[in-house]
Amino acid sequence: MKDKSINILKFIGLSFFEPAVRLAAGEDVKKNLTELIKKVVFPIVSILLFILLWHVGANKLYNIERDYKIETARKSGGETAIATELKRIESGESTINSLPSPVSVVTAFKNLIADHKIISAKKSAFLERVAKTNEKRKAQGLKAITYTGRPSFVDQIITSLKTVFAGFFLALFLAVPIGMVLGLSETLRSSVNWLIQIFKPVSPVVWFLLVYMIVKSLTLTYDGDVSFIISFIAVGLCAMWATLVNTTLGVSSVDNDFINVAKVLNLSVGQKVFKIVLPSAFPLIFTGLRITVSVAWMVLIAIELLSQSPGLGTFVWEEFQNGANDSNAKIIAAMFVIGGIGFLLDRMMFSVQKLMTFTEA
Amino acid sequence: MTTVKEKNTRLDNGLFSNEYMLDINQLTKIYPTPKGDYVVLDDLDLKVKHEEFISIIGHSGCGKSTLLTMIAGLNEISRGTIVADNKTVKGPGPDRGVIFQSPSLLPWMTAYDNVMLGVKQVFAHGTKKDRDDIVKYYLAKVGLEDSMYKRAKDLSQGMQQRVGIARAFALKPKVLLLDEPFGMLDSLTRGELQDVLVEVWNQEKITAIMITHDVDESILLADRVIMMTSGPRAKVGDILEIDFERPRNRAELIEHPDYYKYREHLINFLEH
């Protein structure tokens, strides 16, 4: 039981809970207690310190903005203007958009979840209402009526995840085969090296514009979700380079002993590639894919923001444009959600990597 | 042996040869360097009879490994010819099995799959059952019947080299090439594996050439010990026939009065 849970923790990359499990099993109390303090307590302390620092800093920034407003009011209308300004600040009529405090971010997050519940209730009610009509329309060969209301925060997250996975798989199916071909042929590698070196550092924004130029012309008559197509292709192209470079390196640097084995056994090219070269390049390929997932998630936000494809990027940008009292708090809440999901995606890839490769990652 | 002697085929280099499994003629290996050519082997001649076990000793860097990789077809021949089983060596092939110094197993495959990879290649026309039998037979021979389905990376160095031995023998090569196969092992494991090799070889009698640093190992295993001169321009310096009866046994051999004569001969050569 104990060993099993430790193995599971290790596999999903949460090995820092290992001492807690050992402690619960009553094993070597003193050693595991220090381990527990080192691996669990100290990180928690650092989180608390971070929140404290954030809280103090946010207060300070808020006060700077507030003092400035009061000062401006005093200059224009004296004491009475200050009093009205204070009232306006109190009522929220005059907004102060500074760094939100931790408490307001938590409130904003709760509001977003509550908002999501309201919207999904509306959505299911709507679908129930139009269910019959939709059946009729289907029989008549017409398109079904879909819900076109505002997407909730959770909807945005799901859309973003769809985009990032579509982009990731595009990167996977482009970069791994191309990387293998480049890794196997030195001539090809040196002849297209310039292309890799030039396109690798290009910014996500430029990738987006490039994809936009091409896809726009190709989809003039297509009435589907073009912005989704553009954003996932841009994400894929932006994120694929780490995998491409790593696959090339992995395939071109296979251990000479393995190559000799293939030669002595007279393996065919196909056998050599799939039985020897590819498996021995797996560790590097998966490291590349892990970087690709992280990069895909990172650039996604910027690309969604530009493409107006729904998702977290659009959400952040709209909140910024909105400038309501809790907009900044919502943006920070989204930031934590984005970071958290990025972390989870990386853990996921880490587990897949461990499962698929022969060396300890 | 008579069946072999009756065969009298003309070789592609124009010579007649029937009594040697391996015939090396004026073999030269030159590595071009910026400071001019570096001659590793110079006009080396060596003939190996059918079912003979040869070991080659010499100082580090004298070109022993170069010679072996050239026979294996993994290293280009600068001048001269190598004829193995009446065919001129032009490249690597499963008729010349190699046991490398590092076990060179594919770490992501099981011991079984590592052996099967080659067996599939060589016995492509046999049935699946035949191939399965061959792989299991040889893995059992080297004492791995319990670890057949373990992944190579989970096996110890010694066990990995056992798989290497099984893989080489399972392919039924004409010539077996061993490049310091036990060089990376501790002395206890080395002894064990030498015994495994002696035992398997006694049954299979595959013509073998083994490179070694170990004087005792060469006496235990070989019919003839080839002593190479130090490089550059290495040649065969001396040849020692080991006249012990087969099958050999390590314990009995050490008791034998001739053992120390052989040993002294080899050590004298290496020290001068």
C-alpha cells in the first residue's frame, strides 16, 4: 500500500509528498519529518510570504493612485471636491485600477465560477427550449439553432485547451517526421538549417500574422470558425521548433554501438529506423514535446488575443479593455488559472515521457 | 573436416582456398592525418582454420580492434583482402557475428527481443515456433531462462553480456568475432562468463577470433594465441599453439605443467 502510493506519486511527478506517506506509515520518523519540513512546509511558508508581499504591495499601489486622485481633486475644487471624490471612490463610481489584492482576486475568481453556473444554467435551459425546433429543422435539412450568448470563464478555458491541443498535435505531426528525416540525412539537414535558424526565434505575433495572411486567402468561401483555425495553426507552428530540433538531434546522434548492431544484423532501413533509431531518440523527442506543450500554452494567450478566437487570451484582453472595478482582479485570477493549467500540462507530459522512454528522465 | 576439404572453389580474388575459414592477406590499414598517413596495420597475414579458436593479444593501441572491425566489415580496408568462408569481405553481415566490449543491447527491449531481432533476420524463412525455440535455447544456454523477459536496461553488466553471447551464437555465424568481450566486467563475473563461453563454444565449434588483454583468458580459450607487435605498422609478432585437450576446464588447466610455460611465453612477449 505504502510503496504503491509512493510509486503513483513519483509517476505523476508529486514525489514531494513521499515523506508524508512514509511518515503516515510510521517509518523512520526523524528522517522523514525533516524531509517533510524541507519538501512541504518550506514551500508552504514561501507561498504565504508571497501572498503577504503581494498584499502589502497591492495596498501601497492602491494608495498611490488614491492619493493622486485626491490631490487632483484638491487642486481643482478644494475641500468640497475632496469629499465628493472620496464618496465616488467609496461607491465605485471613480475606479482605481491598480494591482488587485489577493482577497479581491479570490472574490473575482468566485464570481467567475458563479457567473459560469448562471451561464450554463441559461445555456441548458435554452437548449431544452429549442430541442424540438432543432429536431424539426434537422428534418427539414436546416442548421440547428445554437446558443450564441456570452461564453463563461470555464467555456473560455475549454476553448483554450482545445486550441492548445490542436496546436500541439499539429506540431507533433509536423515536427517529429520532419525531424526524423533531417536527423537521418546530413545533406538535408545542412541544406535547410538556415530555415530552422531563421524561423525558430520568430515571435508568436508575427507567426500569427503570417498564418493569418495565408489562411485568410484559403478560407474566403469557408464559413466555419476561421479564427480557431488560424490560432491553432499559429500555436502549432510557434511551438514545434523545440520538438523539431530535439528530434533531429536525437535521431542523428544514435549511439554508435546500436548502429553497429544494425549493420552486423543487416537490418533494412525501415527496421533500423523503427527498431533502433526512433526508440533511442525517444528521450530527446519527449523532452522536446514537453517544451512544445509549455511553449504552446504560453503563446496561445497572445495569439488568441490577436485572433479574437474565444479563449483565455481574449478573456484577458476584454477584461483589460473593460476597465471595470474588478477587471484587474479577474485578469490576475486568469493568470493563476493559466499558470496552473500550464503546470498541469507539463506534469502530464512528464508522466507520458516516463511511460514511453527507457532512461530515467 | 573431410566434407570441407572436398570443397574446392575458386575465389573472387583468383586464389584457391579450402582449408581456411578465414584468410587474411597483406591487410593494411591507413588513417590519413594532417601530418601524413598513419599506418596502423602493415601487410598483416593471418589464416584461421575451420573450428579454430584464435585469440589475439597485444598492447593497447596496436590495432587489434582495428583488425577485428575490419573482419566484421565495420571498418574500411585500405589494402589487402579478407576472405571469410570463401567470400571476400565487403561489408558487415550476420555470417560474422560480433560480441562487442560493451554489450550493445538495445536497452528498451527485453533480453528475448534483443536476441530475436537478429534471429528474425537470419532465419526469416523458418517458422515462428522455430525462431522462438532458437532464442529460448540460447538464452537458457547462457543461464538466463529466468530473466528472458526482463528489459536489457534492468540487467546487470554481466547478464547483459550473457545476452550478447546468446545473440551472437543464436545467429549461427560462420565466424565469431569477440572484441574484449569481458573487458568491462569485474574478475569474478569475468570468470563466470569465460566458463559460459567455453561451454557454449564446445558445443557449437564456431570459428572464433577473440581480442583480449588477459593472458590467462587467451590460454583457457584459444587453440592459437596471436601476439601482435606494438603499433604503428603492427604485424603478427609471434604465434603460440596451445595444446590442451578439449573440452577444457579451468581448474585442471591451472594444474597442468605446460600452463606456466605458455603463460611465461606470452608475458615475455608482452614485456619486450
